[in-house]
Amino acid sequence: MSKGITKRSEDYSAWYNELVKKADLAENSDVRGCMVIKPYGFAIWEKMQAEIDRMFKATGHSNAYFPLFIPKSYLSKEADHVEGFAKECAVVTHYRLKNAEDGSGVVVDPDAKLEEELIVRPTSETVIWSSYKKWIQSYRDLPILLNQWANVVRWEMRTRIFLRTTEFLWQEGHTAHATKEEAETETIQMMNVYAEFAENFMAVPVIKGVKSESERFAGADETYCIEALMQDGKALQAGTSHFLGQNFAKAFDVKFLNKENKEELVWGTSWGVSTRLMGALIMAHSDDHGLVLPPKLAPIQVVIVPIYKGDEQFEAVSAKANEIKQALEAVGVSVKYDNRDTYKPGFKFADWEMKGVPVRLALGARDLENGTVEMARRDVVDPNNRNAGKKVVNFDEVVAEVQATLEDMQQGIYKKALDFRTEKTTKVDTYEEFKQVLDEKGGFVLAHWDGTADTEDKIKNETKATIRCIPLDDDVEAGQCIYSGQPSARRVLFARAY
RNA sequence: CGGGGUGUGGCGCAGUCCGGUUAGCGUACCUGCUUUGGGAGCAGGGGGUCGCAGGUUCGAAUCCUGCCACCCCGACCA
């Protein structure tokens, strides 16, 4: 592994790409826009999945699985939905290959053309609602609260590892309800679940809000979202929760008999987060030395690096290291003892820093004599001052110190991200100021908007900034649209976004 | 789809303009010895149809024609 990565200040995009590769998270595959998620990257995703899944179950949801392929006809049943997704669908047209007659390899067998083409799901509303039609007859069948963990394919024009890949992993929740109120409550509940996960586990502060009409999910009546701010001042949509109204019930003819024996259309929601969260996690906290992981999502929370000369010292150090490892594991801390004798300590330090392991313990002969271990925390690394973030800890205090440090780091990186966002959130009252802030400072810009798609579109074309959301906070003050001067009920959140 | 760029050991690149020994460098890899508290040193070694297909030539990584792939910038999106 070559030394270091491009600095964020030099080229943020290059920094991100190099970090993803050098931290061993993922790499591009030979298929354009697709990625191979490597074991270390997948371990982080699994930690996320485990927690999100737990939260879904705690709110009454069950997991199920629906097929990858969708009959083409399904997609066209909901007009807005097909409009939104048709341009980016992969289509299966044949089911067989055969050897080429000139011996050049295999070719598609023209005799194996499908009667009806199949779409590789870009999202599963259509398949799931076609099942719901079969499952729902009575109010007694409601609500249905399902989630599925799946892969989906959207043929995007430009891709970037984790942030936008042709195939990505996600969860998609799909619920069906008897009343509008219940469906709306569900939609908001799931947005809150996402926000709680982002803030408490990823240590990424988010703004909760609703999308403007033009940014709304294809087929939804309302889209709620959480928006995060990255270190380069660009926004990232981290999760969405859609109130589908009765749109899919109408499209798939899903009705139920209520207590009064009257037929009614079912109300729906859908909500999802994807491997894009990996991108958010990376871009929110990491530095020029590599990944910085929040302790709650770090596959390895503590790494122990032995320092020794000769077999005798190695054995003595290893004995103590394993003792510390067991003591930490006993209180639920995940520990890696890096006993590879093929790399020197300096290499290991840099390697684990690149991978974002929160706490490193270095243990050598000197420590054995003193009854101490050197503890270093990942969120404080300074190549000009190697003692920054380091602390000598007595053996009998290691467990308590590590636990306290992990907790402190989880809080600390959240606070750092929150402070950054606060600093990069600007209220502006004129269009000139709006453009100036976007160009010179970046970040979130709170400005008045007249509520029309026309104004939104013009601002987007002129500045590349979009309305990330209309925040749900109660910081409401009336004003005048920065673009048209028309009255505005409240400020909305603008930013340039990923 | 428009604009730009790049294809040469695993990775990163030089060489191409101006054809000419055995295609070179860094790194990674293998072996040995010495090392080990911030990315070790020395010595030896293995690894290449120069993106693909034609063509020009005594001779092509280099010139010509065609094709393919990928990357970056825009429009589109979780």
C-alpha cells in the first residue's frame, strides 16, 4: 500500500475515491457503475443493517422478500411512477444464450425472446402492491408493515462508489393502512427512525423535512427526508419516507371492506435507506489520514499493536495483549490483536488509521515493565505531533479508559459534525447573497421561496442549488422570495447536493 | 447523449510527437540476512499477447483505419 491519500483541500473527490479503496471498503467492478463491496466495507454495512433492522422490528415491522424481476406491465400501472423510473430501468429480454457459430463465444439466442420483458426492480412498489391486492380484503387484514433488504438497479448516467451505483443495496419498507392518518403517522415515524439512526449511530446530524413537489418520489403524495451536510459543503439526501396516499392502491386496485361494510382504497407508505449511507458516513467524519468511524458502527473498535524485538518479547507482549483483549471483549468491546509479524508497528499504525479503527493500543516491552499501555484515539491524529491523542494508561484502568474514550468519541465526532453544519448554515435574504454564499462558503442556505416549481427550477438552473427540504422545525418566519419577491411563509433549505 | 481524457507486469506511470538493441521506472510481490515505540534497509528474484482487429514497413507500444472499454466534466438520480 502506497503512502497517504490526496488531501481533502486539494481534491475532495479524489480524496473520497482513494479513501474508499485504501481503507479496503470497496472497488469498482468490471461492469460500469457497479461496485464490489469488500469484507471490511461490508462489515460496516452489516453493523448499520443490524441496528436499522432492530429499529424496524421495534416499531412493529417484519421482513419479507419479493422478486428481483418485475413484469413490464406492472410498472406502467402508476403513471407518475413509470414517468420517474422508466428512463433508468434495466430490461431482461431473453432467457438463453448459445454458442456463436463463428466460435467467438456466446451470443443471445434470438429464439429465446421473452413474451413480456422483465424489468430489474428499480424499487418494489409495483410488485409489492400486486401482492397486497391478494392479501387485503378486510380492515382486519390491515395494517401490513413490511420491510425487505434487497438490491435494486437504476441505470444512472453517472455513478460514484456508494453514493450512486447502478446496483445498490438497500432496505425498502412498504406499508398498507386503513386510514390516511395512520399512513401519515407511519411515514413520519420512519423518517424519525432514520434521523435517530443517523444521529445516534452514524454521528451524522440531519435536517428533517419534506421535499418540494418537484423533488418528490415518483408516485408519492408527500416525501419526507433527512438531509445531511458533507465536509465539502454539499448536501446528501440520507433517507426518504414517502406517503403514497392511495396512488398505488388505485393503480393495483387494492381495496378493503371497512367496519361499515363499505369498500375503501388502502393507504400506503414506502421508505428506504441504501448503501449511500456508507458514503455519508465516510464523507461526514473522515480526514486526510483515512476513515474515521463512529465507535458504534466500527467493526473493530480497538486494535492492539504489539511492539517487540525477538520471539521472547513477542510472547510476553502477546500474553498481555490477549489478556487485555479478553477483558475488553468481556464488556462488549470488539478487539483485534494485530499479531502479524510481517509488518512493522509504524505500518500497522498507518494501516489501522486508514481503516478508521477508533482506539489503538500499543504494547511493548517498555509497557510490560511499567504496567502500562499507550492508547491513541483516531479522531485526533496529527503527523506533526505524534503525541496528540495519545495517553499512557495503567493496565488496571484500560477497560474503563477504553469504554470512556469510545463513548467520548461517539459524542465528539457528532458534535464536530454538528458544529460544522451550524457554521455552514447561512440565512440569506437576497439572491445576490444567496449566490455568493453558495460559491464562497457552500453548505446549507436558508432562504425564502415563493413555493412555485418555476422559481425552484430557475434557481436550480442558475446556481445548481436545489431545495433539499422544507424543514419541519418550528423556526418559521414569513418573508419574501429571494428570486421573485413574492410572499413566503417560511425559509426553506437550499444546497448544492450529491 | 454532448465535451474532454486514458488504455503499457497487481497498482501508479514513462516511452508514442520523430518506428530501430533484450519495453523501462516507482510501488507491490517472492527468497535471504539485518531490523521492529510512526509507513525498514541491503542483496537476489519472478511477473508484459503494450485495449482489440486490420493495414503500412525489412522492422510497430510508436504511423494509418476501424472498433471496444473505462475515467473526468455537464444534463438525470437514493
